[in-house]
Amino acid sequence: MKRIVIYWSSTGNTESMAERIASDLGCDAINVSNISVDDVSTYDEVILGCPAMGAEELEDDEFKPFYDEFIANYSDKKIGLFGSYGWGDGEWMRNWEEDVKSKGGALVASIIANGDASEMDESLYQDFLNKLNS
Ligand SMILES: Cc1cc2nc3c(=O)[nH]c(=O)nc-3n(C[C@H](O)[C@H](O)[C@H](O)COP(=O)(O)O)c2cc1C
């Protein structure tokens, strides 16, 4: 299966998750600023990462436009989601999951971390990897 991790990160927490996920899945992690939506056409599985920004929202300058174009064109891909958050309770991820599903996206798994990659719940993380690998 051909897969890729695409992420946005300001202070490096989501980037650290991207690197760990890509390493464990054996694929590349690429910053969203270095890829266009059309580039994902050849991948079977796309794993997207963005932290909670705004008020429980996706980062709206770079990542949200990418995601909106992606989901409008490639909702048939297997999709994984991840990201870091701070003071909230993960609401942005619940909203994001609902958005993917409402647009017909094949959501496979998601994982969040309250901080960097070391803050992921290990059993939830193994479950996330297993789902993406199956
Ligand atoms: C402008 C801004 C808005 C944020 N909004 C939220 C939020 O709504 N909920 C939340 O839990 N954390 C929020 N945070 C905290 C970030 O999600 C958190 O610091 C995260 O680890 C940043 O990830 P990064 O290091 O990948 O950029 C916000 C941070 C910033 C700078």
C-alpha cells in the first residue's frame, strides 16, 4: 500500500507525531507547504496531521485550504488523522472526523496528543497503527 503523512505544525508537536507515525508505517512525512493536492493522487492512504488552532479549528491559512481541496477530490482514499492540542479536550479532532465522514471520506483511524508525540496514549497509538496497516 502506498501511503504518505502530510502535516502542518507551528511549534513542532504535530511534526514530532508525523515523524513517529511515518517511521512506524514506513512512509514519508512531508510538510503541507511542500506538496500540492494533486500530488496525492498516486497514494492509497493519506494520513493528515494538524494541531488544534483558532477555536478548536484546523489551521486556516495553509492546512485548511489543502484539506478542503483534498477531501473534495480524494475522499475515496483511506484517511488517517492526527494532531496535537493544548488546553482543549480534543474537540477540534472530533469536528474534523465528523467533517471527513460528512464528505464521504473513508476515515480509518485518528490519534491526538496533548503535547508532542511522547504524549500519545500508547495503546491507542498501537490501535491507530494497526487500523492503518489493515
Ligand atoms: C493560535 C492558537 C490557537 C490554539 N487553539 C487551540 C484550541 O482551540 N484548542 C486547544 O486544545 N489548543 C489550542 N492551541 C494549542 C495548540 O494546539 C498546541 O500548542 C499544539 O501543541 C500546537 O501544535 P504544534 O506544535 O504542532 O504547532 C492553540 C494554539 C495557538 C498558537
